[in-house]
Amino acid sequence: MPKNSKVTQREHSNEHVTESVADLLALEEPVDYKQSVLNVAGETGGKQKVAEEELDAEDRPAWNSKLQYILAQIGFSVGLGNIWRFPYLCQKNGGGAYLVPYLVLLIIIGIPLFFLELAVGQRIRRGSIGVWHYVCPRLGGIGFSSCIVCLFVGLYYNVIIGWSVFYFFKSFQYPLPWSECPVIRNGTVAGKLVEPECEKSSATTYFWYREALDISNSISESGGLNWKMTVCLLVAWSIVGMAVVKGIQSSGKVMYFSSLFPYVVLACFLVRGLLLRGAVDGILHMFTPKLDKMLDPQVWREAATQVFFALGLGFGGVIAFSSYNKQDNNCHFDAALVSFINFFTSVLATLVVFAVLGFKANIMNEKCVVENAEKILGYLNSNVLSRDLIPPHVNFSHLTTKDYSEMYNVIMTVKEKQFSALGLDPCLLEDELDKKWECTVTSHPPYTFAPTPASRLSVVGCCVFAFFVGLLFVQRSGNYFVTMFDDYSATLPLTVIVILENIAVAWIYGTKKFMQELTEMLGFRPYRFYFYMWKFVSPLCMAVLTTASIIQLGVSPPGYSAWIKEEAAERYLYFPNWAMALLITLIAVATLPIPVVFILRHFHLLSDGSNTLSVSYKKGRMMKDISNLEENDETRFILSKVPSGGTLPHAHPPLLSGAWQHITLGEQQSPQWTIRERLPLGQHP
């Protein structure tokens, strides 16, 4: 045994435990060898990890109940991505035409990969970094990339939480500050004047861009810090800091409220929304499919991206939560249940949003009718238009949208050549419902680890650090940086991460091997459907998604919607060169750990644990581990059984390859053991 060998032991009985492998094997009392298991390891895997996992399970925190775990997964997977981004994408991409691709991709990509992450976390019982070191050491960078993406998302996500805090406190005012436009007093003119920027847009839009964000005209105009949002950001990070310091034991209890209360709020909003005038118009628009949109590749790409965000794939949180489960937990049922609740929540939130959008569209359409009716009256008074063009039943004092539409069509037909000069709008309800509304949120908080007491100080330090970095997003141009991080820092890197997760399990670790381990863990064999999804369909679909994203990034110059104060309207602007450099850096930094770890481990510049020998002998609750042997890969020590009268029949090169060997002693055999030095591959002892 080398001098620098390290023997660690865990004792779970009052019996004396020897301090060396030789003593352990020489002094061991007679036992039922059918039940004795000796594990010799260079790399871990298979049934041989059972004893070690049992000890790890005792040291690892666990959920107090299955309900608490399910609520935690729902709380992580269901977030603003469901109640904000999903309705936005649904409205943007044609309502029902978006729901069909989303449901298809949820079945062939979302649920299988969600089940995969749950199963990997529960089987290996490690966090999002340790899991991929176990599955494939050369792809260990997957976990680090997930952490970086979580950092990027967390930075701007808490800004959105800060916005919520701001609106929460403002909602206690009466009347609500976004219910009507503010007025300005003019000292030289009697009366009150409405704020021009608000008058040109709307009260809600003005409050958002001017009162809340105080936004600048472009990303290049910093404008200094918005002190109101800075305070709200500090409050948001303080809440996060208190949550993660308490760890999983306390955060699980919070889930009972935080996971269930939003559904109560959504139900109240839905009832109130359905009572609004025009709500039915919005809901019909939601479920009316547009086949031309359904054939658009962009719709499918955005639907697939939303599946990742909605279920939290690639962030590491799903794996982390699942790793605190018992080995026999039915994670297959969990995957189906959480996925269904996730989709149900998205549809429920979309119903609420479209009911309100229907009401808003009717209000804006009526406003359009009034403004254009005044134009027509002006043209009639100035004899630009003849009164004969106005149908006799039309009453300008009580003009309906139907009357205006009829009048508009008559004028357009008679004044065909001069019609464009009149500047009249059709004021169609469908056009108002089709107008895109801004959305800058994509996901959910990635704070899913359970810090130990020793790490809590560092957790507090990280919240403090993230707050100061987050000041980038609370300057007057901060919303444009939120848009940049939202669109580019997570979307493409997450897709790459999930593809590599799928490949690591299905093609490197082995789908058949993984399915067999799931069968042993769950007590039943998962559907064959998952085998084909993991092996073929999901990787192919995600490869197409990644290719489409890269092509779009190269063909369409990235940009953002800027609010122009003077025009009181949005204008699409392209990112300047320095912003493009930042954008590319975000993508590169998020994916950089994957090739770096691969190269370092391929050329043996970073240990992958293959030169570590772990010997475990299980009798009752006792285990011994030997690790940190010689660092030279050419000299390893293996433990082999030497029966009386000969050598072990299967002591051939595969035994010397460093893979786990599982040796079960026969009932009549007497155990004799020797330590042999490992020979180079291909040479027999």
C-alpha cells in the first residue's frame, strides 16, 4: 500500500473497525458470503455503488414529505415564464397556431428530458455539477455551464422581481397611478394639461416606461441609476439571500404557500377577467388557429425554447431537487404530474391574459373609432368629403364600431385615389388583438441548492455581489440590457446544455444501461417510448433547433425595442458594436466550461477520478473507502480474489481497466485476498 494512501472510515456500529484493508479482510468474522459484496473501483457505476449511496443518503438532506417535494418542483418549474412569456408567445405567434407546436414538442422533448433529469438526480444523488462528473467526466463542464446560465438569469430575473415589488407597493394607492394620465399645471394658461407622452400612448404604457423605468431613448444613453428600482432590487436580493441561507429544510415549508397561492390569484383574475367587456373576443382569438403561422419554422423554434424555460430544463434545479429524494421514489409519475400542471398553468394564465387583452383591444378600438370619426367630421365641415357618403342611420354622437366600419368602407370605395391622403384607420378589433406586447421574462429563480452552515457566509456574499452587478439593469437604459440577457444569455446556451445532457446519458452512458438502472430503482420498466425519445427523436429535434437559432443570429442582426419619449412610441433599433461584443461574450462565457473541461480531461490535465481506488466492504452498516492513491495513471492497485489452488479465472485485462468489478463470494468458498499492482492495458499478470 502506498505511503500516501488515505483510509477513511465510517462506523455505524459499536464493533471495532480496523484501519487497513489487510486487517479488515484478515480479521473479519465469518459471514454469509452470499450477502457479502466487495467493490473495487477505479470508476464508479452500477450496483456496486449501493453501499456508498446508502451512506451518502444519510448525510444528504431529504424532503420532509412527497407533497413538499412536488410543490418544490412545481414552484421551480412554474414561474413568470408560464404566466407572462407563454401568453406573450401565444399571442405573438397566432394563438391556437402556437398551442399545437408547443404541445407536440412538450411530448417529444419536454416530458422525456424532464423525466431524464429527475431520474439522473434521484439515481446519482448529486447536484447538477457532480451528476455529470459521474455520468461522463469529460462532459463535466455541463454542470458549470448550467451554473453560469443560472447566474446570468438570476442577475436580470431579480430585476423583474424588483419591478413586482415596485408595483406591489404602488397598488395600495387610490386611484391606481396607472389608471389615468397625469396632468401638468400651466401657470400661464388656465386649466390643466394632460402629459403629452401619456396622451399619445396610454396611461398604463406611460406609467411603465416613465414612472417605473424612467427609460432612456436607447441602450447607449445610460441616464444614471433609477433610485426607485435600485431600492426594489435590494429588497429582491435580500429576500433571495434569506431564502437560500435557510436551505432546503425551511424552503420546503415555504413551498406550501408560494406554490399554491399563485393558483388562487390566477383563479380570481380569471373570474374577474371573464366579467370584462370584450373578454370573449380575446379568448376566441386565443383558440383560433392560423395555419400559415403553424407552418412557420420560427413558431416551432420559439415553442421548443419555451418548453425548456417552462420546465426548467438545463438549469440544474430539477436535478438538484430530485437528488434529495429516496431511491425508490416514482420519478416517472412525478415527471408526468409536474409537466401536466405546468402546461395547465400556462393555459390558465393565457386565458387570464387574453381575457384582459380582449377588454383592452375593445377599449383601444373604440378610442380609434372616436379619433377617426373626429377626422371625418372635420373633412365634412371643410367640404373635403360630401355628406352623401355618410349612411343615413349613422349617428356621430353614438357611433358604434360597426357603423364606423360601414362608413369607412364607403369612403374608401368612393375616394379610392385620394383615400390614403385622408389618413383614416380601419379600426379593426383583430388588428388590436394582433398587436404585439413586450415581454422580457423567460424563466424562474435558479436558487435550488441547500447550503451548509459553513457555506452560508459565502451565500450572503454572493447575494451582495449579484446586487452590485445587477445595478447594470436598474439604470435608465437597464431595460434594454434585460432584453439582451433575456434573448441571448440563456436561450442558445441552454439548448446546447440540454443536448449534451441527452447525449451524455443516451449515447455515452448508454440508454439500455440507464433504462436497466431505472427498472431496478423504480421497480418497473419505463415505457419504450422514452428509449426512442432519448436515443433519437429528442437529440435530432434539438439539433435542428440549435442550427435554426445560429442561422437566425447570423441572418437577422440582433436588436431591441426602444421607447422614444418624443414620439411616445416604440422603435426597433439594432445593437451597437460594443453591445454586440457583449452579447457574443455572454454566449461564449456560458458555453466555455464545456470545451475547457473536455480538453483538460482528454489530455489528462485535470483529474477525472480514474486514478482513485475505492474499496468498500459492506457488512451491516460498515464501509471503508480508500482514495487518493498514486497519481500516476500507469500504477494502480486492484484488489483481486485468489481462491486456494489458483488465480481468479476472470483476472484478465478488463479487470485491469479501472472499471468497477462486482465480486460476490460463493457460500462454500473461503476468502483469500491479495493486492496486485495494475499493469498497463493489454498485458496479463
